[in-house]
Amino acid sequence: MINLLISIISQKRFLAVALVTLFLYLVIYLAATQHLIFTSRLGQSESFIMLKISPDWSKLLFRQRAPFLFEPIGTIYLGYNLKLFLSIPNIVIGALLGSLVAANITTSYYSFKMLGLQGMRGVGALLGTIPAIVSGAACCVPTLILVVGLQLTATLATVWSFFVPASFGLLFLSLIWSLKKIQARKL
């Protein structure tokens, strides 16, 4: 099945879909975890891109704020309005989840375009990506609830540690299911 996924993604059109999806997911993930924000710089800057690393970065590298949410070790300023808190574990988690979401969306798009799933079957194939997107976003829901209500957040904090692993599991199972359907259709 890995070979099937590689053969799908090795085609330019599907690689482009995967890369755009991965990039968009990572941006949304980092914004939802408040590691990518729009702000203004304090003071003058000498360049368009500026990096500031914390002096005690080695102590902060794997320090958790919450399950699957890590402290930043520095800040990257892009332009005058974009600030990225540099947290390597959060970026890796977002990239892994984004890769699974991208693989799910790409395989669904492949099913729709290349296997001739037209009409209701084609719509069903594209609607099959919705669980992939929703399960990929499940890890960001608690951050959004922080904005909505504190009482619900206290309740949700107890189950927060299950959201990221559940997202990985659901995305992985969805990808395996999609690849098996493609493999059966090709035979």
C-alpha cells in the first residue's frame, strides 16, 4: 500500500494537491495552537525576517504546556505582522497530522479523477475526505474552546491528551481504507 501511495503522490498534479494541503493544514494547526499569530513588532528591525532564540532554549525544548502542546524556544518574525513561535515538537506534530490529512485528501482526489468515480460515487469519494479533515482538526478543538468558554475547557482538559492520538489513529485508518479501495478498484 505504501507503494500505491508513493505512485499517487509521485504524479505532479497529486503532489501539488498534497503539498498545498500540507502547507494549509500546518498554517491552520499552528494558528489554532496560537503558535502563529499576526502582530506588530516592537521597535525597529533591520530585516524582513528576524529570529530570536531564548537563552534557555535547551530547557524549553521538550517542556509541555499541556499534553501535545510544547513551549516555544524562540520566535521567528516574518515581515512586520507575522510571528511564529518556534516549537519544534509542535511543528513536527502539525507536520505529521498535516501529512496524513494531505495523503487522505490526495487519495480521495485520485479516486475521483483517475478511477472515474463520477456521479454519486464520485461525490461519495470526495465526501470521504470530510472525516479525514475533521479527525485532523480534532487536536485543535480544545484551543478553540479556550476562546469560547472556560467551564467547558476545564472539562475538556481531562480528555485533551486523547485528541492528538485519536487524530493520528483516525487519519491513518482512513488512509488505509482509501488505499484498499483504490487497490481493489485497480485490480
